[in-house]
Amino acid sequence: AQLAERLLQYMVDGYRLKLQTTARPDVVGYTSVIVALARSGEHDAADRAEALLNQMKSLYAAGEHYLKPTRVVYNSLIDCWAKSGRGTYAARKAEALLQEMETMSANGDTTVSPNIVTYNAVLNAWARSGTRCCANKAEEYLERMWELYNAGEEIAPNDKSFNTVINAISKSPNEAKAQKALRILRRMDKLYQAGYKDARPNEVTYTSVLNSCAFTVSLDQRTRRKAFDTAIFTLQELQA
């Protein structure tokens, strides 16, 4: 990722100083570097990726119209924050970027309107946050996606959306998380049977429900028994 950053900056400086005109930096180049940073695992990768977005904004404002940040750039940066391992801070940064996209879209710039990829990335940021409220936040976003979809927006929750919420539930401290995860699975199955094909449960869905059962920690014997029964039921359904 560092090599990609240096190469991009070399292109930016060279083009700005008119030292070379054949390798003009573009949106694809910036996006590629942000994706590389997201995959790098480096602690400050998301900060560096956000600095690239800010650089694009500055250059665009200065008249370099070919560097207008796109939805793909924003989505890539949100994904970078989600994978940064920086907990609630990263989830809040992802939320802020989503809100920025929504504001620009409401002001008429539909080229950065959030889509299903955007929302799934924010869901993932909360699921990975490790905060006690990660499951509640993920569920809030899922319901928000449904509201937007029912209002005519092209933001239809899919299997990745549901699976990410179940994953967030499995990581929460809620003693009843096995039952909560199972309810999401049942909801997916009901939607799929009703013709909503994007909600079809898959192996990831069932594995995430089983994780919710396995990670249930409680001193109450009845709670532990419910989690165990949920695991058996889920495993039997997966094998059917």
C-alpha cells in the first residue's frame, strides 16, 4: 500500500508541476490506492485513505474536475474504516461518511448517493466495532434500509446485510443473542419464501447463528439451555 501511495503522489506532483502529462492521476487511481490501504491491515491505513479523499476534494475544488470523488471512492473509504480495527471510532467515521453522502445526494449530487454497498459497509463497521451496542446499531441500520427501500430507494437489504447483523449480534454481550440471531434467520427465510430472493439464508447465515449460540455467556441455566437448543435446531436445519 505504501508503494502505491508513493506512486500516486509522484503522479500528482509530476502532473501538477507539468513534469509529465501522460500519467495524469484519476479517480480510478485514487480508488485503487484506498482499496490497497483497506487490505493492508496497517493501523493508520484508514487515516491515510481519508487524506486521499480530502486531497481529491481539494484538487476538485481547485478546478481539477476529473478528480471529483465518486460513490465508489466513498464506499471504498468506508470499507477501509470498517476493516481498520479501531472500534467505535471507526464505526463513527463510517457513519459520518454515509451522512456526508446523504447530504450531497439531498442537495442534488446523485453521483454519490449511498447504495446497498454503502450501507453494508457501515453495517460491517458496527459489527466489527466491538462496542456493547454494536448489535443494536446494526439492527437500526437494517431497519433504516428497509424504510428507504419501501420509500422507493434502491437500497434493498440482501443476504450480506442480514448476515452482518447476525454477526454483530453474535459479538454482543446480550444473553439472549442466540434467540435474536434465530429471529433474523427466521425473518430471512420468511422473506425468501415470499419471493424476496436476496434474503435467502446461506452457510454464512447458519454459521453466524451457531456462533451466537456458542458465544452465549450466562450464569442462568435456562438461558444456556435455550442457546443450546437453538444451536441444535439450527444445525439440524442446516443439515436438512
